[in-house]
Amino acid sequence: MSRSAAQQVAHWARIGRELEASRSISHRAIAAVLDGRREYDARTEHEQAVVRAEWAERITERREGLDLAQEFESVGRSYVELNQNGNVIRHSATAARPVGT
């Protein structure tokens, strides 16, 4: 995993709290849901909470690993985004410029 030590501790603390809250949670059952071998809706409320915590971690890791600007530029695709001031910036395949210029 690409978590820092602090992120890893926080992740397992969340999972541990959920596991301790319900002794009926099976690690295998949670892994089966995460792997797509079991249905989420068939899990208990506590098991679903553990699954949601893991999903949140995985989504954060994937989102942080994205570099869409580089990906779009490498295939010559234009895109738009907001800058820190909320202005729309249009990026062409060759250069970035504010919308309306």
C-alpha cells in the first residue's frame, strides 16, 4: 500500500474499532465482499461499516494516484479545470489559457 505510517495506523484503527464492536464480523466475509465474491447488502451493519472504511481508503489511494493532466496531454486531449480562484482554465493539447482569451 502507498499509505504513510500515520495513514496505515488510522486505517487499521478504524477497522479494529469496527471489528471490536461486533464479534460476529468475519475477516474472510469482509475480504469476500471486497473481492466481489459476496454481496454487500447481505452483510450485517457492522460488516458493511468495515467494507465502507476499506472502500474509502481504496478510493482515496486511487484518486491520489491519478495524474489526468499528464494522461490527457500525452494523448493530445484538451480539458478544462478550475484554478484556485474559481476561474475556468482551458488546456489545449499545446498550452493552457483562461477561458475567454
